[in-house]
Amino acid sequence: MLFSIAVSPAFQGAGHGLAMLRWLEGKAREWATPEIRLYTNARMERNVALYRAFGFQETGRRPNPYRPGWTLVGMAKKIVAA
């Protein structure tokens, strides 16, 4: 489960987020983890698009129990053994 990933606004767009996702995917292969899961806010459309471009698929949406009016987007990516 990917809990949190963030890039400072001053450094966004330089590939740092993708580098972190690649690192995580390598670790998942090393640990023989079958998939990576994450949740993001539906309002963060750029994040959802980035995760989709990286191979994540949406697994569902649900209300955020801690932030009324917000929607969580569940996403997962299958990890293929090296």
C-alpha cells in the first residue's frame, strides 16, 4: 500500500514523482508483492491521470470518512515478476 507520495510544487514536472513510483515498483518486485495499491482524492485529477499513465487501474470510489464531500479513488497496479 502506497500511503503518501508528494513532490514540492517548486519541483513538480521534473519527473520526481515518476522516479519514486519506479523505485516503489522495483521494491515491490524485490519483495515479490503481487500488486501496489493506493488511494487519492478524486479532485486530484492530475494525480489520477499520472497513476493511470503509470499502469494503475481504478478499483473504486468511496466517500472519504474523514473529509465530508471528498471522494477517495482506489487504484491498483499488478506487479509482474522480473
